Amino acid sequence: MLVCQSIEKNIKKARKILKNGGVIIYPTDTLYGLGADIFNREAVERIFRIKERDFKKPLSIMVSSLKQIKNLAWVNQKQEKLIKTILPGPFTVLLKKKKKIPYNITAGSEKVGLRIPASKICRQLSKDMPITTTSANVSGFQPDLNINKIAKKFKNQTDFILKGERLSGQPSIIIDLTEEPFTIFRF
């Protein structure tokens, strides 16, 4: 596992690792996240094992644009208007997924959580490649903002770590856009 401090220089390296089935830790605008290519089943399963997460709990997806969201989920005009208002930002929107989303990402749900973080790093990482976005912690435990503690905890379980921008320390706000009125799940 490599820990890298020069973000711009190492984003290409992180993307290559993701494309080759690796798992990375990366900074979002909220918390450090665990990332894998959503279409690589083995890499996604590694995320579940690293987090000690129940396979029945879905993972969210990080993308870099509204176009990518529309490629992965069904979006109507009202949903699109709200998405354009709040993203990029510290929000995850739940939408009806398209069939291309792997079963293990949504745990069989018809909904999928999608994010466009307000982080240049995230948008570069997920450009044309949707990746998982779940906090870099063991399920049931509070996420840490100290990258050195995170690196120590997951040193033998991940392939690459990007150290990055200032984080808010709060998880994203989840908004379910699949039914009206839209529902906020997590503040």
C-alpha cells in the first residue's frame, strides 16, 4: 500500500489502481472514503470485507457529473432541478437505478445512492469511472479524519491512499428523490 501526499501527481496512479481492481482510500468533501470500481465485483466485495459491512447494506456511488448520474439512474425534470441545485456538494441522492448497476452495490434495492462531492480530487478520480463512496472505517465505528490513523488501520487491506483536502467531518446528507415529497434520511 502506498500513501501519497502529492494529490495532482498521484490521481492518475490511483485511477490506474482502480481500473486494475484495486481499492483506494481518498478524501471527499466530507470524510475519507473507500473506493473501488463499481463494476469490479471482487473489488466491491473487498470494500465490504474491509469495512466488515453486512452485504445486505448498499454502497453509494461517486461520479463527477450529472451526465454520469443519468447514465446510472432514472432522473426526471424535478429531480434534475434539485440535483443541479445541491451538487456538487455534501449530498447523496437516492434515485431509481438502471439495470447496469451491479446487484452487490445496491444489495438488491431498486434505489441507488449517488454523489458528486465538492472535491476536485473526487471529480478527477470518478471522471468516466463511477466508484464506491463509503466512509473509510469499520461499520458501526465513527469515521476518523486523521489520515495517519486511517492508514495504520487499513495498511494491509488497501492498495493506495491519497491524502487530501480539508474535510468537514460530517457524512453526506441523504435525500431520497424516488418519491414525492422528497425525504431527507440523514443530516
